[in-house]
Amino acid sequence: MPEPVSIVPISDQARLNLRIATPNAAGDVLGVPLPSRIGDARRDGEILTLCLGPDEWMILTPNS
């Protein structure tokens, strides 16, 4: 039997959409490596990065 789904609010966060051709350079600038496969996510501390497409990422970070 599948687990029930629950929706909970998350703390206030900043969301950035990033479209670039050189993800390694952006990862160096952000200080967080970007995932390379579409659909992959990577967490580094409180920063979450998601690969949405071949040249598109979403970055979620605390809103400070």
C-alpha cells in the first residue's frame, strides 16, 4: 500500500531559476555544485539545487 501524502509549509525561502551553458562555472560562483542530470537534486547545507533541463536549474535557499 502506498504511503499517504502530506503537504506541509516550508520556511520562507528564495527561489532562483538559472539558465546557463556552463554549470561548472556557476557552481563555483555559488559555492554549490549543480546536478548534471535532468531530474536530479543536490543539497548542500540549506541550499537545494535541482536540474530542470539541459541548461536550467532551480536553486532554493533560505531567504536571508
